Amino acid sequence: AKMSRWGNSTTCVDDGDTAWMMISTVLVLGMVPGLALFEAGLLRSKNALSVIMQVIAGVLVLSAMWLVFGFSLVFGPTCKGFIGDITAYPLMVTLIEGKCLPFAPTVPGIVYGVFQMMFASITPLLQTGAIAGRMKFPVYFLYIICWEIFVYYPLAHWIWGEGWLAPLGNTFPGGVIDFAGGIVIHISSGTASLIACKMLGNRYGYEKNYGAFRPSNLSNALLGVTFLWIGWFGFNAGSAGNAGILTAIVVVNTQMAACVSGLIWMLLDWAIDRHPSLVETLNGVVAGLAGITPASGFISPKWTLLVSVTLGVTSFFGVTVLKEKLKIDDALDVSVVHGWTSLVGSLANGFFSSLSINPRGQPGLVDGAPIQIGYQCLGIVISIAWSSFWTFVILKVLGLIFGGIRVTLEAERDGLGWADHGEVHSFSFSFLSFFSSLSFLCLTHK
């Protein structure tokens, strides 16, 4: 038996699984700058810097919170199915002993803890694309801290830990399944985005073109999606907890959903507006990635094709309904591209989840267990209701403390890069051009 330096047996550890989980952790971390570049590239230049700062500041504080107490609250022994024991893994120091956890039984607990840190860190940051250009920075900073504690930690414990909705819990004979964060991450963030946008109100000038302002730099938006796309393989396939056949299935499902959904968005935009738009195509790719997330490790690729077509069509027209019919100014369509698509993907688990794909999952309708559809609906409703309630309460309280949650009209006109941070970011520099030039230099000097 292998022995750690602490004298504890580490026979549970598989070197290949551990290596893949560590690679996946780095891939998911790369999604953070990807998110910042994607959103900054799609926004007007005067607000590009502010969204970058929101993302960077968020990952710093949320990672620290996870290290100190977040992991314990989510994956610690459950307190009556509601939340984990905060004293279970203080600073995650007890995880360095090399012991494995039931959530990933062949990798060291510390590796799994850091992997999950990336999920906890990026979840509230998805909302930055929805609230762009309107929220005061101090309000935003305290909001994501409170939202992480009151929304993300409980939801993650309920479904991924030993909480009352989880297959590991004791409330139901089965339980809600969510492979990599459709209900826990995307539906909760998409719902919060919708509530926050309604409370903030529409951006100045929204009525002219339903918020379709000129993007600052599409090359950087493409680079951001590239980071997100690559990172999503760590996000989804890393959630398998090992490097095996399931991981390969997840990779296939993830790529298929991204490509099919992106293609549908491109073709529909081409048919309706007479030209294929890069912005719409990139949004379609992200919609597919977000939508397949909850089902990527539970369903067969043959069902993924059907789910991917559904994701692409419904999310494309969902954005039109949101902006033109409901007139809700979700700046980068987070509530649809992340929230709605993951709702579809989460429901797909109820229909197409199969133990032949993932023995650690739950049987769905195709396996003769239609009750799983009910479990999935329950998880979706709970996520929407819980996120809606706490988002409203947190923003209301912060509004009372700071005299409102929205910046002044003058600050909005000037741009939040200058108003909040005293800096103006020019996107005349393109990261894509930089890397292209660097590659050319490397080739010519061989």
C-alpha cells in the first residue's frame, strides 16, 4: 500500500484519475479569463474594463471563501440535509492527508476540493454579463459574496453533497441528478440574472435597438469563447472524477452540443437577418455547452443530438422573446443562454439518463423509471425559487445600505471603467492578433 508522508494509506488514489482531475482544474480556471474576454469583447468599450474587474475581483474573493469554509458547507457531513458541517474541513487542511472522498473515490480529497473551488468561483460571475454597465461595484462585490453563501452553497450541498435532494441523501429512494452544474450553477445564475436585471432596469438607450449595442472587440470575444470551450471539457469531463470511458462519452456529448447548437444559431441568424453573425454563432456555442452540462455524463450521444437541436432552436428564439417581447435588458442573454438551456438539459436527464452510461447516476424514462422526470422538475423548481428569493432579498438590502444598486446616469453614460475604476480600457489591442503574430514569429525563426 502506498503511504503518504502523514502515515495514512493512500491505496484509494489512482494516478491517472488524479492527473486528469488536476488538468481539469486548470482547464476550468482558464474559463475565468475566458469569461472576462468574452463579455468584455461583446460589451461597449466604456464598460469592458468594469466587467473584467468584476470577474477578477470575484474569483479572488470566492476562491478564498471556498478555501476557508465553502468546501465544508457543501461537502461536509450534512446537518439535517440542509447544509454541511462548517467545522469538517477548515482551510481544507485535513484533506492533505491523502484520503479520498465518496464524491470522487479514486483521487485525493484535496484535488477534488480544488477542482470544486473553480465551480464555486465562476458560478456567481456568470451574472456579470447580464448586469453589465449598471450595478455599483461595491454593491456587486458584496452581492456575489452573499449570493455564494445563501444560494450556491446550499444548492450545491442539496444536490452534490449529502443534502436532501441528492442521491446520497436519505429523503428519496432516488434523487435529483446534475452531472456538472445545470441546476446548481446555470439555472441558479440564470434566474438570478433575470431578477437582477428587472431590479436594475434597462440600460440607457436600450429602447433604440433592444440593447444590441456595438461590440468593442469581436476578436477578443472569440478568444474568450475559445478559452471557455476548451475549459468546458475540464468542467464537464472532469466531473466524471476519473479518466475512463465515461470521460470519453462526456467529451463527445460536450463537443456535439457546442457544434450543433452553434450551427443552428448561425443558420437561423443567416435565414432571418440575411447574414451569419459571429456574435450569434458564439452565443449558440455557449448555449450548447451550458445546456448539455447537467446531462453530459448521464445520457448517450444518440440522445445528445436530439437535446442539442432542442437547445439551439429554443435558446435562439428565447433571446428574442426575452428582449423584444418581455423587454428585459439581460445584456449578454445570460438568463437564456445559461438558465433556459440548462433547464432543458436538466429535464433531459429525466427522460434519457441511463445506468448503462453512468452506473453512479439514476435511471430515467429510457431505463423504465419515469419518476426521474419528477425528481428533475423538483430540482429545477427549487433552484429557481431559492435563487429568486435570495437574489431579491440580497439586492433589496444592499440597495438600502448603498442608496440604490444602480450607478448614476452620468456614470452610465461615461462608462463604468472610468466611473468605478478610474481607468479607460482601449480595445485597439487584440489578444488574437498578438497570439497570431507570436505564432508567425515562432514559425519564421525555426
